[in-house]
Amino acid sequence: MSTCITLTVDLGERSYPILIGAGLLKTPGLLVPYISGSQVLVVTNETIAPLYLEQLTAALPAHQVDTVILPDGEKYKNLDTLNLIFDRLLEQRHNRTTTLIALGGGVVGDMTGFAAACYQRGVNFIQVPTTLLAQVDSSVGGKTAVNHPKGKNMIGAFYQPQCVIADTTTLDTLPDREYRSGLAEVVKYGLIADADFFNWLELNADALMARQPEALATAVRRSCENKARIVSQDEREGGIRAILNLGHSFGHAIETAQSYCDWLHGEAVAAGMVMAAELSRLLGWLSLADRQRIERLLAKCQLPTWAPDNIDAKTFIALMAVDKKVLDGTLRLVLLKSLGHAVVTSDFDTDCLSRLLSSKE
């Protein structure tokens, strides 16, 4: 096992560690301190189960370990699939001391966390993310949810895990498209709160695309440091935490319009971040040069840099109106004042937004 980096999400009595390193799943006893009872339910999907399920369950010889294997894909992140987790918990008579372990990407993590928040009014859970997007973003911070046909992540809860174990070795089996999707969330941290990290990403984009271990370890660590710092300041998104949604209002609209089938989450967020940057430029906040830097970096990561042509402005507006950042009927967006400085605001010219959504880049 390589060196394990430990970060902390500081939330008082709900604080928990993020463990980052290669080969962590093979570390004897690593999970045990975070499991309070004798029962464990591992939730994974049909893609990850053949790769890592046996490895994880072998590390828990003293526990009653049950498993549920979900279908793989964002389109299954719904209440029907969530019930498969509850069915298994009830069939195996799991009690209030059980621990759920999410082994997989963001979909598995979100659904497992939501199930843990609901089962017997709340049981413990552990995040073991196996995708880049989940390791740098969705596994940290306690956001759990399922999708509804009319809106993404609209049914959920804030519910923190006992720990996050990010074994970077699991990224070796990640398909290229999934890996690139995760890079969108990595870039996001540089844009919203860490201009030095954005500069580093520009210089190391080729190394990241080649999955060079040192560059990848740095990207995961820096991303988690930024996420942990922001969540520690604002657990339930009453203020600064909302900047983590840069590009997501546009991105979620893209995903919903496509019924969560065509683009991956990170692909939609990448396009959404360029759209947010362009709106920031139209408002006079962001320079053309910086907007172009953002687009170049995302293009270098082989990510989309604009929405698909088949979503018109009227559809965009309707879908963005069903967004968790809408407050009292007013649309709020995460926009950029400069690289590394994001704001959440409803103070923007709606004509500029209409021009943006009507344009075809």
C-alpha cells in the first residue's frame, strides 16, 4: 500500500475522515473502526461488483455481510431502484446498528446514502468511491438523493458518512469516458475557489489525461481539500457551499432533457461551466481571455464545451426553473467574477441569459 493521505471534513460531532491512497481496499482492518454493529450491507452495481466486491467483503470476516447489486447507470437512480436496497435490508433483518457501504460511483453513493438516511430513521454508512467523479466530489459532503423524471436530485437528504475511503487504484479500471467525466469536477474546484489549482491543471492536463499516478493523486487531494473546506463552512448549502454547483444548473437541465441517458454527469457539467463562464463574460465580470482558458482546458480533457443543439432556450428555461437553487420563484446561478472566485446570484440581466441560451456555439 502506498502512503495514505488523511483529510478531515470538520463538522463537529459529525466530522469524518477522507482517506486517499493506492491499494486501500487491500489494507486489513481499514473499514472496521467505522462499523459500529455486526451487520453490513454492501451496495454496489453490476459493473463494479465483479471487480471489487469480493475484495471488500473479504476485509470484513467478523461481520454479517449482505450485498445488493444494482443496475448501472444514471437512468436507474430513482425510487424504484432505491427500494431494492430497502428490500434487502428488510429481507436480512438489518437493525438500527447496521452499516451500509457504498461501493461504486456517484449513483451508488447517492442512493446508498439516501437509503441510510431513511432506513429506521437513519443508520450509518461509508463511502467507498470507485470513480474519479465520486472520489473528488459526490462522496464528500453528505448530499444524497435520487432523480425524478421532472428534475435531477430533487428527492434526497443531507446525511454525512462515517468516512470516505478513496482507493485510487480503482481508477485503473475506469473507462476513459467515465474518467474524463470526473475531470470536469476537478476543473470546477480551480474555477470556484482555487486559481492556483486551475493554473496547475493547465500545466498538467496531459499528465492527467495519461493517468499519471502522481498527477492524479495531486488532483484528487487538492479537489478533496477544497470540497472539505467548503462543506466544513456550510454543511447544508445555506451560503458558500452553493458555489460547488458551478455549471450544474445548466448541466442538470441538459441531463433532464436527455432523460439521464445520453451524456454523463461530468460531460453536462463541463458544458454548463462554459455556459456559466460565457454568461459571466456577457455580464462584464469575466474576461474573454479567461473564458477561453476555461474552454481550452475542458476541450483538452475531451469534454463537451456547449449544450447539444437540440435543447432550445424555452426548454432550458423550463428545466432550470426546477432547480434546487431557485428561491421563491427566482432563479439563482453560480457565476464567475474571476478565475477562482465564484458567486451565487440572482442579480443578472435575464436578457443576457436569453441571448446565451439562444446562441449555438
